[in-house]
Amino acid sequence: MTRTTIVIVDDHAMVRKGLRMALESHPDLAVVGEAGNVRDAIDLAARLQPQVITLDLTMPGPTGMASVKRLRAAAPAARIIVVTMHDDPAYVRAAIALGASGYVNKSAADTELVAAIRAVVRGRVFIDAGDATLQTILALGAAPQAKAPVDQLSEREREVLAAVARGYTNQQTADELGLSIKTVESYRARLMRKLGLKERSDVVRLAIELGLLSPPRDA
């Protein structure tokens, strides 16, 4: 029997151990490596060229959506499945658009991850539909070729997004970009609507995950 080779990427050793045990209980799956950070994961993926990489988004060091692209560059044939606690629709859209083949919530990983692995090796996109938020993504018709949320923004909207994420007031943003406050408010409302966000904290979180903004040093 040909076994699907898998690399697990998560900064918690107990999580990696649990996932390994769950996956290796299936004779068609083989965990060939583990990494506790993205740097090690990239080296491991480049050396082992696994068929599947399971990836936690939130880890020490370089993390976030940018790590999906870096892992794809290291192992172009590998299918990447994001395994995370984040169930924000913007996260799911961004992960799939940047090259992930699957998205599974950690709370359902013990039941959904095996199905996800088997689906992605057959060339399918797998999105865990176990909760209402991810079901919304399915209803929106998420697809691998869909644009990442930030790609839907104009250059000026990106500038306003960066300002909002950094905590600038509308007045500070207007002064920085040479715009009127009313224009800044218009851009801000438009980009929040495009990204499906409601609070500034949502903007900051998405900006960090997309690699547009460094997380706080004490995060």
C-alpha cells in the first residue's frame, strides 16, 4: 500500500504527538517529520518533499499566511492543510487563495484531518464545515483561484488599511496620506466592507496574518 507522507508543523509538542498518533492509526498515512516553527518546517519540507503539510498559523517566529507561500516554495508538490483555532472567514479565504488546499479547525482535527488529507491528495480543496462560520465560506464558494482579501483593495485602500492596523486616527491617516478626513472615512468603511471586518482589532489580526504588520514584541 502506498502511504501518504505528512509533515506536522505546530509549536506545541503535545499537539504534534496527538496528531501523529491519530494519523498513524490509519495504514495509508505516514508522518515523516515534525517541526515546531516555520524555519524548521521549511528546511524539513525542502528535504523530505512530503505530500501533505499540516500547518498551525500562530507560532513563535515568522508565522501567518506568509508561511503558506514559503512552504509551497520549499515543497511545490505538497498540499498544505491549515490546522488552527481561527475560524474567521477572512482567514479561510486568504489561506486558500495563498495556496493552502485545506482548512481544519483544531477543535475538530481529530475527526476532520484524516478526511482533509485524503481529499487534498486527490486534488480537492477541503474546508472543515463543522461550524457555522466555515459553512459561510462554503456558501460563498471559496475556490483555490479566489483572490486573497487584500488583493481586492486598491493601492490607496491598502495604505489606509496599514494606517488603521497601526492605530492611526482618521486625522493622522488624512495628514499622512494628504487626504481629507471624509475621504479617509470613506476608504476605511469600504475596505472594512470588502474584507468582511467590523473592528480595528480584526484589521490588526488580519494584517499580521497576511504578513503586512509585525505582531507586538510581547505577543
